[in-house]
Amino acid sequence: MVRLFALLFSILLFSAYIVLAKFRVEEGKIVCKEVEIQLLKTKEGSFYSTRDFQTLLKREGINVIGRPTKQINTAKIEQKLNSNEYIERAICYKTTEGNLYLSIVQKRPFFKVYSGGKSFYTTEEGGIVSASRPYNKKMLVVSGSPTESFCKGELFDFVRYIKKDKDLDGNIQEVQVSQEGELTLIPSHGKFKIVFGEIKDIDSKFEKLALFYEQGLPQVGLGRYKSIDLTYRGQVVCSKPE
């Protein structure tokens, strides 16, 4: 009985070896016919379209069409794509049909910064990427003298506060930062500026602004003042054009 089991096991092992060997031979004959690219989370905008990625692959020397799939190193392709500063995560694998499949998540900018003659994006994860590549979605702009550390710290939290409020998010289009770190907000409507000052007492300042928009602004109109100052305790100080 033991010999019978040993014989059966040997036959099964040999059969598995034959199947595996045949599979490897067949795999060597399969060539890559197509590169399938799936871009995830692009409803909110993206740096690259599918066509852009096809161009990027060629520029990076990733030419796999017509090559035996056995020769395609998916790990190296992933490594090269993940080294791109605009890509959050890239997954690459080969299908049994002979196609190369790429699943890609791109980084998403939180706001765009113009500072000291250069520009960059601060991402939703709090990182920094260059603005050499355009992003196909309108976003809040930061200008003036913000440092990268300020953009990733205090200012990031401030912009997140704005983004969480539907009215503020729709009304504030630009944040100007002085060398002292004080803020001036530029609204989407009207020619006036909102002097916010230091990033503190955020709730009370925006409560005063909301009250001014509800009760004061309808009485005088958008063109009456050149600035609205929220830095004074318990009041809003408005300045008229000279």
C-alpha cells in the first residue's frame, strides 16, 4: 500500500512538472499585444490623461508591444513609474492574454503656490510637487512669500478649514502671504481684499466675515470698500477707496 501511494505521488509530481514545463514554453511564445492603462480617482482632476501616459511610457523607454511577456519586468516598470513625482501609486502586471496592465493613482494638488519667482503644488497628503506640469482643475492659489514648510504646516491646515466650508470654498480664490506670515484673502466676487492677519482666532474671524456678508454687504454693495479687516476684536473695519 505504501509503495502504491509512493508510485501515485511520483506520477502526480511528474505530471505537474510536465504541465509547468509546457506552461513555461508557452509563456515564452506569448508576446505583449497591448498596454491597458487604468487611471483611478481622476474625477477631481489629473496631471496625466491616458494618452499622456502612453507618451510617458515611450519617453521612459518602456516599449513592450511585440516583446515576449517573459522578458517584461513588471517590478522595474512599477519602480520607474512610482519614481515620478506626480504618481501616488502604480501597479503593473501581465495578463494571460499577453497584455500589460497598469493601474495608476495620481497625486492630487490641494492648492497652487507662487512664491519667490517659482511655483509648486501642495498635495492633499501635505507633500510638495513642482508645477512644471499643469493640472486640469481650477484650485485655490497662494501667492506672496510662503515657505514650503509654512505651506505644509499652518497654511495647509488653514486651507483645509476653508475647503470644509462650502461657502468659504466657493468664495475664496486666493490667499496672499506676507513675509511675516500674515494673510490677505482675495474673494471670487468683488474688488476688495479681506485682511485676515495671523492664522489664529479662525472661527471668530470667519464668523465676523459671514455676518458682514449677510448684513453689511447687501446694504452697500460689492464696490463700496477696498478692504475688509478682520484683525480687530469684535468688529470688522472697512476701508473705502481713496
